[in-house]
Amino acid sequence: MDKQTKEQGQKYSNNVIDSMKDILNKLNSEDDNEHDSAVEELFHYGLSISKEIVINYLISWGGPAYRLQITFNEDNELVSIKPQYQDWFTKWVTMDTTEEQDKILNDFVFNLHLEEIVLNQ
């Protein structure tokens, strides 16, 4: 992501969160009309709600730990596979992969048949 896009995105995100804060402030209003208006504004604020299913496929644990964070959309279609590494007392970090590695990861996850085993329970 280039610097300009990141800066624009951060500014936009700050504005959205500020408007959410305004709605929350109105929700706490003692004025019943303002509160009711804020409830309606809250429920009409977003455009849609979608659900993703994240599966953490742990390959090794301890220090170091390694997993594949596999995400499916609400139609059980594969969205992403993120190989992640974690050492003792650190956060999970997503590893960069090559195009060839992406193909291997996709083939591996495809052959796990997660959509049949895990997602259709």
C-alpha cells in the first residue's frame, strides 16, 4: 500500500470512528428524542453485515509456533490463507509468501477439505 493511500485511509477511518463516537454520545443523552434518534441512526449506519469464518490450523506450538490462518466467506469460499509465526511471548506475525508458496498453500488447504469437515457441521 502506498503512503498516500495509507494516509487517506487513516483520515477516513478517523472520521468514521468520530461519527460513531457522536452516535454513542447521543445514545447516552437524557433527552428521549435524541436517544431514540441515535438508536435509529445506529441501526442504519452500516451498509451491510457479512460473516467470515476463521480457522487457525496449528502446525507447531511453543517457541516457535506456526499456523495457517484460513478464512472463508459466508458462502464457505476460501478468502485467504495467512501463514503465521509466533515466538515465545510475542504476537502472531503474518509471513510473506511467494506466488509458488501461495499455490502450495492453496493446494494443501484444498486437500484438507475443511469446507466439508469443519464448515458444514
